[in-house]
Amino acid sequence: MLPPEKDLERRQIVWDAMHVLWLDTDIDEFHLDGAARICAKTDYTLEELEQIYWLEVYPVMRSNAWGPAGEWQPFDTNDLIKIILERHKFGRRLLFKSMRWYAMHYWTKLKAQIEVLRSS
């Protein structure tokens, strides 16, 4: 998989879809379904989507979900791109993801929905 800087057009669609899972609002099936549909339509493998989730979206959005006054509206695409390009962890190993229960919960649900969509 190319680094984010070299795959920006394809990657930003996935970032936009995944980042809504980190907004300071109740995440329901509507949000998960929308993110899963967008991710399922890409040609990224599930493993690549997992890396994008944990190494690019998670490092930027985790504080929004746990902060005292997190953002509840979707981020502007250009702002999201800028922040992710500054703070992503692309190329690093995925460590301790099971210890991040909130993130693991939504990744598990997102992955399952992507698998269902891709199999139908």
C-alpha cells in the first residue's frame, strides 16, 4: 500500500468515511453502514483498511472521542486531510489495538459490515 501522501485522492474518501466513527455523538447503524459502504467500494483489502483505521484515522481522531468537548460535526475534508498528513503513523506496526476497547469495538463492527457488503 502506498503512503498516504502518494495515495491522497483514494485515501481521503476512506478517511472521510471512517472519521465519523470518532465524532462526539452516538454512533448508530446509519453511521456504520455509510462508512462500511464507502470502504467496501474501494479496492483496499481489509488488512489495508484496518491499517488506515488504526494508523491514520485513529491517531488523529481518538482525542475527539475522549476529550471533554469533542467535535460532533464531521470535519471539513481539507482540514481532515491536513491533520492526518501531519499526524499519521503509516508504516508502523499495529500494537496494543485490543487495549483500545472503543476503537476495537467500532473496527470490529465496520469490518464485519464491509465483509458482508463485499460478499453480496
